[in-house]
Amino acid sequence: MKTKNHLLILMLAVLCSALIPSCTTDDKDYFDGQPEVDNPGTTNPVDDTAVYMLPEPQSIRLSVKQKSFASGNNQFALNFLKAAAEAAQSGESFIYSPLSIAYVLSMVNDAAEGQTRQELEQTLGFGTGGVDAINEYCQTLIEKLPQVDPNVQLDMANAIFVNKRYTLKSQFRQDMQQYYHAQAESLDFSSPQTLNYINAWCNRQTQGMISNILDKLNPHAVSYLLNAIYFKAGWSSKFDPKNTKAETFTGKDGQTRTVPMMHQNVVANYLKNDTYSAIYFSYGSGLWNMTIMLPEEGKTTDDIIERLADAGHLEGLYGYTAEDVSEPYIVDLKVPRFTTMSDTDKLEGELVEVLKGMGIRQAFDSDFAQIPNMCEDASLFISRMRQKAAIEVNEEGAKASAVTIAETEVTMAGPTELSKVDFHANRPFVYAVYEASSGVLLFVGRFSGE
């Protein structure tokens, strides 16, 4: 099928601006991250039983450097997706927010120096951008992402709870307030009430989706740094519950089970290559989107994740790569209604070992960590990290939450005629939730029916 010239030109321009910042010298340039659509009405002129779901492109302001941060941090997200899939129990469903991890580690990065800072910035995809620019990027996302669509609820919160025996350095406290809007409190880490207080913060920031993040408190810890993300959005085209039927889902091992399968006809962007087919459908006004990727015959979700982690295919999440461009189709869409909850403590080696394997080593080393700028008279290392995340997908839309915590201790030193296609997610698939104009990934996951 031949793609319209204006669509291909726009896709190439977006790809250039997102991946090759040197293509432009305008520091206030924008990119959309979605293909342009002619006259996107509410119905399709060819098939009036299909609901129009193609998003209307809009954008938020990102500088050229911030675009490179978004692209690099998305690469971190897909690298983490691959590492988590390898560390998870074979074939199990999971949901994580790499962005939440990046926020906690960016707060640590503000206090780090030397090789510790270099490893953090390189692994998170920020390159040699510099701590001030990274802080400003994080501030931009906190302040702008929740505002891009009034029909979508996005809450992002950060907090620092400090052992009352220690004092935060004034510059670090100021940076946390200015760039991360982080609540900083001094607490008694020997009191059982402190554990309840931290978990209550977690429960409150996620609207009850994640009720706790700590099972016990380390009285010797210096601080706990936390990030929480809460996302709730209705589909641009909601599924009718009357069309949800119990259908067969075939798992990775070939065993079948019955799941509630949602069903509707939609007009949406669709892409197919030799590894996966993908559907791109939207929440709210079309600024927030979910991509679902089904493996082709003979392929698995691991093959999809491997291909996405290849830097040349990262943009496949948005409907275009160097080889492929998504196109509008009338899609007979079936997606299971599901709920998934994940805890990095269940990964092999837990979160610290996963991040070490990705290149962050010194920050977790009690002998060599260089994090001297957080507390007075104390150089710290990260002694533990954990993330809990959850997602609920139903006929109305989806809501998802994640809380990440880092514990620190003192160191020892529109076309007129469209083709039709079936997209039935009746076998394991990979998915991602992202904001279209910035391209920022919030959640990545795999659903295997378990």
C-alpha cells in the first residue's frame, strides 16, 4: 500500500527532529510524534460502524537538548524493558515505569559526582547533558505533561524523607524543591509510625492503587527518595461492555485460558513487519496513547522486546521506523480486559542488580559511590531500590500507577478509502503508554494472560 507523500514527509521530519537534534538549530523547535491526518472527524466516511480514533497532533515545548533527553531516556526505558523481561519469571505478565525510576535516580544524580554521576547520566540516556539541564528537563515534564490533555489525569510526585539524625544540604534541598517539587521531611527512622507515614504517602499519591512500598524501615538509613506516578484516562473511543465476551487466550507455553475480551471496530493506525503487528490507539483527546504489539507467527514477545531495544526500532512504538510507517486502517479490534501488578523485588536480583547490569554500578557500591552533596557531613550510596506498579485496562479506559523508592546509607569510604485488518490480542503481547507530542514513555509492560 503506497503511503501519501505528505504523511511520509511528516514522518521523516519527525524522525529527524527526534533522533538527530543536529538537523535543526532552533532551540524552540517542536515535534509531534504522530502522523498527520486529514479532517479527522468522529466517523469514517467508508464504514460508519467504525469509530474514528486517529489522534489530532499537538505538541508541548521541548528544546533540542530536551528532545535528545527524551529520546535517550526512552532508550533507557526499552533497555529496562528487556532487562526486566530477562529477570522476570518466564512468560509472566508485568508492568513497570522506567520514567519513575529515572526520576528517583535523577534526584540522586543531583547529589552525585565523578564516575557515579557519569554512570547515572549515561545509563539513563542523558549523555553528557549536565546536571542542571537534566534537572530542568525533569521540571519541564513534571509541570507540562499533566497539562497536555484536560481529559487525562496525570499526577507526578516526589518526596525525600530524611533520618532526623542527618541534615540535607541547602543546595540539594533547593534543587529538589525547584526542579522536582519534592516534599522534604525529617523523620524518626526508629519509630514505627514513620513506616506508616511513608506508606500512607505512597497510597495517597496513587489513589490507593499501591498501598505500600516498604515492608520495614531501616533505622540506619539516611534517606528515602520516592517518585509516584498516577495515570487515569478514558479511551478516545470506549469499548461497549455489551461486546465483551469470554474468549480463548493462548499463552506462551501453548496452554489456553478464558479471558474477558473487549471488542469494537475502530479507525486507527496499524503497522506490520516481520516481527510484530501493532495497533496505535488513544486516550482522551489523542495526546496520550497506548501501543499494543502482537508477535507474528514464529515470533515471541521476547523477539519484540529485543527489536524495540535496538535503537533503530525505538520509534516503532510511535508508528514509524526507518523501514516501516503505520497507516490508517479499519481495525476489528479485540483486547483483553486485564489487571497486572508488579514488584521489582520479585525480579531475579531485584531492581539494584538489574540496574547494575545496565551500567549503574558505583551508586550502589558502599566503597566507591560518590554522592557527597545530599546530606551534611555524609557521603552516601544507594543501599536498596524497589518499584511497585499496577495497571487496570477495561472498557472505559485505563489507569496505572508506579512508586519507586531508593534507600541511601552512609558509604564506607485521514484517507478516503481504508483497508481493513483484524487485530485480536488473544496471545501474549507487549504494550507501552506514552505522551505523543513529547514522545515520553510512562509505562511499558507485557501481558501473557497470567
